[in-house]
Amino acid sequence: MRGRFRMTLAQKRRNSGYLFILPWLIGFVFLFAYPLIQSIQFSFNRIIITTGGYELQFVGWGNYREALFVHARYIRVLTGSIVQMVSDVPLILIFSLFAAVLVNQKFRGRMFARALFFLPVILTSGIIMKMLQQDWMTAITQAGMGENTFDSMGLSSVNLRRYLRESGLNQDYVSYILAAVDNIYGIINQSGVQILVLLAGLQSVSSSLYEAAYIEGATRWEAFWKITFPLVSPFLLACAVYTTIDSFTAQSNETMRLVHDTAFGQQQLALSAAMAWIYFVAIMAVLGAVIALVSRKVFYHES
Amino acid sequence: MPTPQPAQAGTLYGKMRRTMNSSRLLRKVTLFRLTGFVWAVFRYVTIIGLGYLILHPLLLMLSSAFMHASDLSDSTVVWIPKTFTLDNFKAALYFMHYKEAFFNSLFLAVSTTLLHVCTCTFVGYGFARFRFRGRNVLFALVLLTLIVPPQALMIPTFLHFRFFDFFGVIEMLTGKPGLNLLDTFWPFLLLSATGMGYKNGLYILIMRQFFRGLPGELEEAALVDGAGVFRTFYRIMLPNAVPAIVTILLFSFVWQWNDYFFVNLFLENMKVLPLTLDSMATNISTTIGYPLDPFRQSMINNTGSLLVILPLVILYLFAQRYFIEGIERSGLVG
């Protein structure tokens, strides 16, 4: 009789597994999935706040149409954010890889340098980022830093511009590099976590590979491109995904600020939901394309 | 002149000597040392330059916090103020309601952080060490919570906590359309306890990866000795997971402390540091009757920002090791 109720060990483990994830499951259903479906529902309706709650009025694609074709700023801000993201992600990856290679070497003050590069994660999140962005003095000294300090060193971006133009490079590359130089501050601020992830990647590369390459006569430059780069490429892909999501969900994001203002500034709750979903779909499309393109080039060990 | 990488250069040198003749070897080693030296110089210059950029906002805050308004128009003053003053601090402390806001913020950050850590450790362990149906699908949903921006969910969440109800129970008992939980800490606590707080998907991911990296024999030994699942968890697995726990603890505290989005969404009259810092300019202009001139306001804002992040900077000074090693060791990327 008792045998019928006794569970096997595997069944017991399975049930304890469910027990462990139960808190998350409750939260997911009530505080994520439900609002998610509601938010999609809102985007097809008009919300009317009444004294005893709110009422919905179905309008079909009306909110989406309004966001895309009627709203004065949305489409401009949206394309701006996406273009900004597409141009920033490679820069952040290049800078993070550069910084990670830099602090991966043995030298005096290495721990200090690592701590320094990670500081932006703490300094420039949330409210501090907001304050810095709207601050007068930072704006002025940052602009001043770009011109005066570098000017006196003969390295202003104006000089750089002339130099690059004369070098015969494609104009598109030139303006991309110049934009990167002017935006170096923003790039550093968004690279903290990526540097650490790539650092972990660099440390997973066995040093015997380098020894073998140097004996065969490879230079450091060749060793970097033939050994380091392929072996950290999976980490680069992870960083690319992280960077995209991070910049997309960041509260300093221009589109997200518009979404927020539309909801709480202008009280157009449904329109703001539609705006958020259009942005989400656009970003997922970009992310999917990037992963599909890059993951074929990524090198994996046979494991 | 130091060799570029002493530890490896020794063995490298030995191997090279066995494979090359001496003049070629000499040339090769000299070239190696030369590039190593140039690289070292380049490295220090780059790190100092980037360090300046990174520390710039912090230095600016520090410098303008102690600066007197008269120093602003003095062109000889760049970083170090001529007239030291604590006026900015006094103004910022007063208009930010610092004491009250500080303790509210502290309570909020500490309580949510503890809940984040408990829930995420628990759930991460569940995903890492148990096989059950739908595990992979559910874990994919954890990642989904990371990808969907909080802005997309903010309106339903807002309305949800404005008219909080649980299967209509509250409406039945009180007759009102749900409880208003806005302007209390309940929304934060409920979200954190159920693993839906700010960036909780990331913490669950970190804990899961960490637990997967621990050897299975630890658990098996405890189970064979007759310990139950929960006993094994908190007696055997938890003590081993301390590095990962410290990592998510620190991240959670820092991000919660600085968070502006959720406090702005859920709190209106409750004073917490990010909100009082943000509204300080308005607060000043309504008190004195006219807006302060932008430079003076900027000085006070910088002082306020400094006051907000000062606890974090002190925390970072002591705990930066855990922030940095935590991510490397947690196997977040593996």
C-alpha cells in the first residue's frame, strides 16, 4: 500500500527542483508574463483612467500607426537610437578588447588599472548618469577637454581630421573614427563589464600556444590575430549581445526616455506601450542579424 | 631593462636556444626586449590617459564641492579651489533632505539586495542542479526577463501596484478596487522576493553558472550521509558559493542605490537619494523664489552627486577585488 506513494529518487529530485525555482516562477507569471501580455494588449487599446481603475477601448493598430506615421519625433528618435547602437557596439567591443589585452599583461599597478577600468560601472549608472548628462559644467569642460587639452598637445580632433583626410582613407571611415574619438568618454563608460568578461576570456588561453608561435618566429602582432583573437571570439560574441541589450534597456537611452515621457509626461499610456514594442521588435531583429552573421565566424574548441 | 614577461621569457629563452643558432637568437631576443619596452611605455601612457578620462567626473565633483562661487569666475582656478568652503555641502545636505533620504535609500537598498541574493541563489541552484521537465524552456524565460526592457512593462506594473489585488481577494474584503501600494517599499520588496527585480535575470544566470561549476561529489556525499535537499543546499553548497554571492550582493547594492527608473516609477512623496538629487534644483528655486544661476546650480548638483556616490566609492575601495574577481571566477561567460 505504501509503495504506491513512495517516489523514486529521480522524482524526488525533480520535485525539489520545482520547489527551488518556485519563487521565480510565481514572480514570472504574475509580475512578468501577466504585465507583458497586458502591455501588448494596451498597445492595441486606448486607456481611460477612471476613479475605480481604468477602462480599455479597442483601437486595433491605431497606436502603432500613430507612433510610426503621426508622432512628430518618434521615428527620428528611433532610427537615431538604432544607428547609434549599431555604430557604438563595434567601438565598445574594440575598446574593451584593447583594454582587456592591456590589463591582462603583467606590470606594476595592474590591479589598480583593473579597478580603474571597472569604476564607470559604479560611477555612471542610474541617477549619476542622468546628472552628468544634464550637467552644465561637465558639458563645458568635456567640450573644452576635447579642444584645449588636445590642442596644446597638437592632437585635437581637428588636426586628426585633417591628417586622416589627407591620408586618402574613405570619407565614411574618417567620419566614423572621428565620431569615435569625440565619443571616447561614452564608450569607456559602457565598457566596464565587457572588459572583465574579455579578461576572463584572455586568461583562458593557454600560454603554451604563444610559446610555440614565438619559437616558430611569429611576431606579437601575428600572435594576437592568429591566436588571441580566434580564441576570445566566443567571448566577443557574448559581449556583443550584452552590449546591445545593455544599451537598449539603459535608462539613458533616447528612445526609452521618449517612451517614458509619453507615458508619464503626456499621459498617453497606450501609445507609449506601442512605441516600446516597436523598439523591442526592431532591436531583436538587429540582434538576430548580428548573431546570425557573427556566430559563423566564431571559433569554438571541438568540445 | 626588464624582460617583457619574466615568468614566460625564461622558459621561452631556453627553448629558443635549443632551436636557434646564437646570432639569430641574440637578434631575436633584442627585438623582443625592444618591442616589450616600447609596449610598456605605450601601456602606461594609455592607462594614465584613460584613467584621467574615467576619473574626470569624480574629480570634477570633488573640486566643485569645495569651491566657492567666486572661484568660478576666476580663470586661474582650474581644479583646486582658492577659497575652500563647505557652503555647497550645506546647501546640498539641506535641499536633498539628505539624512532622511539617506536612511530610506539605505533601507531600500539593503532590503532589496538581501532579497535579490536569497531568491537568486535559491533559483540559480534549482536551475543548476536539478533535472526536471521544462528546465531549459524555463531558463530561456529567465533570459527573456533580461532582454525585455523594464520600460515596456512599466505601465501594467505601475497600474498593477496602483490597484494591487490578488485574485480579487482584497476587493472582496475592503470593497475598494485593490490596494494602492505606490509610495511604499512594497513594490520593490515583492519584485525582489520573486526574482523580478532590477537585473535579477543576470544574477540568476551568474548563480546558475557558478553552481554548475562546483563538483557534484560534494552534494552526493551529503545526500548519502542522509542530509535532505535543503540541508545540503545551505550547509554544503551555500558556504562554497560565497564568492559568487558576494559578487551579486555588491552589484545588486550598487545598481539599486543608483537606480532612478524604479524609484521614479513607484515613489512620489517618499524621499530617497536619487529622487531628491534629481529634484534638488526645483526644490531650491521654489524655496528662494527664483532659479539659481546655472553654474552655481551645477556646483551644488555636483556636490549632491558626490554625496550620493560617496558610500559606493568607499564600498568600492574595500571590495573592488570581489567585483572584479567575481565576474572572472563566476564563469558567467563559460
